[in-house]
Amino acid sequence: MEKMRKGGITVETEHIFPIIKRWLYSDKEIFLRELVSNACDAVTKMKRLVSLNEASFDGSYRIDVKVNEEEKTLTVSDNGLGMSEEEIDRYINQIALSGALEFIQKYEGENEDSGIIGHFGLGFYSAFMVADRVEIVSKSFTDAPAVRWSCNELGEYEMNEADKAERGTDIILHVTDEEADFLKKETLTRILDKYCAFMPIEIYLNGEEKPINDTTPLWLKNPSDCTPEEYSEFYKKLFADWQEPLFYIHINADYPLNFKGILYFPKPSHEFSNMEGQVKLYYNQVFVADNIKEVIPEYLMTLRGVLDCPELPLNVSRSYLQNSGYVSKISAHIVKKVADKINSLFNTEREKYEGIWDDLKPFVEYGCMRDKKFLDKVKGSVIYKNVDDKYVTLSEYTEKNTKEAGKVFYATDKTQQSRYIALLKEEEIDVLLLDSIIDSQFITHLEQENADVKFVRCDSDIAAALKSEGETVENEVLKELFVEAIGKEKTEVEFASLKNEKTPAMITLSEQERRFSDMMKLYSRGENMPGMDNMGEKLIVNTKNALIEKISTMLSDPAKKETAKLLAKQVYMLALVSQRTLTADELEAFVNNNVDILSNI
Ligand code: ADP
Ligand code: MG
């Protein structure tokens, strides 16, 4: 005797089907994730019933995704706990429908923000995004008779008894002609690989022998049971990268935060400057979304890996993520784990750490500038390369350089500033090499955070350690000569007695003014700003130098005044070429001055 029930859409749900149809237009493919994850849930529930002795089964659990090309159907089958007629009525006709309705009402306004919404499903009814008729054929684990539910795209369903002996559920989608792509094996393989690759129950496509998924992904294992090879293999497979990551972090948080994951720091690829990482977010092994910026702070966006957050509802919106305490705690936990890892590499594997530092540095420095907490955690592990390619921390530097307490000398160009570096080295003062754009912003930031440290470029004010003791004799006439010879209003002339007697003169630049003009240059895309040249430039004339003495004596003989001026100019130009690249005009003047001096011999 066949029982038949008919039903139809209620007033409330009148519009739900058309909405589902156009909903999430670009992310239709998630219907498959929804159906397969429902199948997983049904199997998991069945397993639990068996473990509680409320049902028995000793076969193997599986999910099948099968295409029938002639019928144009796609079927998702499981041997989970199944549903009785009453259960379909309750869970599909009532609860699932109202759930989908609620979801649509809640997020319809956010439709434009399609970036994330599309990743989150609306459950069973998302099947109608690709099908004009959906059938459920189910046999419950209880002795309730098997049942068939069939529903068209207007939401009109009918239910009757079905002929199904084995326990479980088949969801049969009559795929529309427009969506026929979802009947193709390649399409299904791609979608299953994206969303279902780590689901906990074996999934088979078109009855093939091998499941498409890995039911026990590495992140669920205890970190102490995983080998470095497993981490490396997992990374390479997941991200199709042949390079070893720089390091990885396995997060296994149980309480109070419940989430697991593995994060990798990839080796920056220099061929393509695409440094965008990829952190895949999972909900109980079901893929939800990529690169959720609410979870991973921007400066760690280069991280790759997986996060499984079972407390994150599957149906979440961007505004939920932005305001969720759980999400911000996860984010803070990740930052802490990354900082811990950096500190532990620094403390226990210094050599390896120095080996990866150049790749790590931009992210650490950027992170320190963006996030005070991160800075506080890792600042002791920030290392600096010196001009001899050795790495030191700031405290190692200051401990050693007691001659100039509180000052940290650096060069931005090893070749250009070699004279200065050499002079400082003579006094055993170490010089760091800070030659990237981020460095200059980073040191300014550090100085703001820590008043005890002052970074000075090696061509800034002459270090006290370079000067010899005793007073410097000022010579107004000589000073006048230099001012005249230089012929630049802004360049000051000063006398000093330098320990290094071979150096006639040096250019120095005020650190603050130079940083300011560098910054302006950066904003004006490398163009020289008028009036910014020689900003804070000083010529330090070394009274200990023989050539300077010679020029000075020439001044008492009026016949030698012109030659003295040529020599003074030459001293300035030599100091200038030791400090920076000459401009075209300066080079021209330099060459002419040389010719004039040579003609005078
Ligand atoms: P959710 O999975 O969030 O509960 P769905 O709309 O995906 O929402 O599914 C609604 C309900 O239908 C499920 O909670 C479950 O009770 C039932 N259901 C769906 N698919 C299956 C299945 N394959 N086997 C057993 N029950 C199912
Ligand atoms: Mg579901």
C-alpha cells in the first residue's frame, strides 16, 4: 500500500526558490560541498549510534558522487543514518527550508560583498542552484520504510514510499542544461579537490577505486607524531610548491580556543613577485574559504597553510568575522605562535635562523611596525647584517660598541660609503648594513619605541671616536677660502682634528635632514626635489692633514691664492665623491678642476 503526501510552498517561502537560483551566482559549485558535508554528517552520526550500541554495522562507510550522463543526474550517496518520512518532513521541509530562508534574509543585503559570502553555504537547498528537480531517496537505520522526496524548482514536493533496501541516503540532482558543466568529471574532480580533500569519510567519484580525499589530514595529528618529511610533503602537495618552506608551525589548541592548523612560511619566490600566501580555512575538515584577512593579520599574509576552526559557524558573513571574539582570539593566537617560533629559532638554531633571515626580515620588520604586541614579542630576535655580512642583535651591537654609547652606525651603500666605513672600522666601530627601503622606516619606528637607541648613518655627524684629543685651531681665512671654493650657500665648513691624518676632509649630513629628504624622494618617486640637495651638508676640514696645512701656508703668499683655491675646491670634490654620486654638473666641475690643477704644475 503506497502512502502519498503532497505539499507545496507556503506564503512565507514563496520567493525562496528564485532567490536560491540567482544567489551566489559565481559560487554555485558550493552546492557539492554542502551535499557531501551533509553526507559526512550522516555517516558520523551513524558511527556514533554504533559506538553507543544503538545501531549495528560492521561494513565500511563511504560517500559516492556519481554522474548519470543519460539521465543528466548527479547523485550524492552515503551509508549514514538515513531519514524516515517524518525526519525528511522535519529536517528538509521545515527546518532546512527555514534555515535557508533565514540565511537569505540575513545576508541578502551583503550580496555585493560577494567575496566571502559566496564561500558559505545555505545547506541542502543550495542544490537548486544547479538542479530543477531534486530527489531524496533514504532508508533510515530504524525499521521505518524507505522514502522518496521529490521537489521541483518551484518548491512543490511530493513524498512517497521508496524501494531502497540499504541504509543511507541518495540525493539525486536533475541538473539543468545551463549547468551541464557540473556533470563533467573534470569539473567535479576540481570542486571535490577544493572543498572535500580532507573530509573525514572516504569519498569516491564515479565508482573509482581510490577515494579522492585524505580522511586524516596532518593537522589533526599530534605534532609530536609528525615528522619533518610529513610536514614538507603536506606543504608541497597542498601548494604545488617545489621549494621547502622556511619553517612551519603546527597549532593544536584545545582550550580555551579550539582550533588546529599548520602554517608555513614559504620561501619568497623571486621569479614572480607574488608574495600572497594562502591560508585555507576549514570547518571540521570542510573547506570554507581562502585568505580570510580577518583571521590572518595583513603582515602575515604571506603565510600558507590550513586552519580548522570547528567553532566557526559554516554560515558566516564577513561582518560576523570582523566582530567575532573567537576570530580575533584565533588571530592573536596565530601572531603569538609565529612570534614564539621566531624566538625559538633565534634562541636554539641561530645559524639556521641567520640563513633564513634575509627572507624573513621584511615581514618581521613590517609586522613590528604594524603591531606593537608583535614588536614586543620578537624585538630581541631581530638581527641586523653588518657590512661584513655578520649578523648581530641590537643588544649585541651596543654591548660591543661602547665607544659611542647609544649610537648605532649603519651604511646604506657599502661601496659608496666605504671611506666612512673604513674610518669607523679603524676605531673598531661596527657598521650595520641597512640597505632596503623598509629599513629606514623600521629604524625610525624603533627610535620612537625606544628612546635609548639612535641610528646614525656612517656619514652623519663625525663620531667623537674619530677625533683626536686636544683643541682644533680655527682659521677664519682658510674657512673663507673653502666657502668661496665650494660656492654653495648651504654647505657649512667646519674644522676638526681627525685621528686619520690621511683624510683632508669629509662630508657629513645631518641624520634627521637626510632622512627627511630621503623620504621626500621616495614620495616623489626618486625625483630630486629642488632645494633638497645638500640639505644639512657640512664639509669637515681635517686640521691634522698635511695637504690642508699646505693650503693654509699658501694663503700667506698672494701669488699662490688662486692655486690654493683650486686645491680647496679639489679637497671638497674629493670629499664629495667619497660620499655620494656626483650630479652631471658636479662631475663636469670636478673634471675641469682636475685639468686646471694639472695645468698649474
Ligand atoms: P545543516 O546541515 O546545517 O543542518 P542542511 O540544509 O544542509 O543544514 O541540512 C538539513 C538537515 O537535513 C540536516 O541537518 C540533516 O538532518 C538532514 N540531512 C541532509 N542531508 C542528509 C543526509 N545525507 N543524511 C541524513 N540526513 C540529512
Ligand atoms: Mg549541511
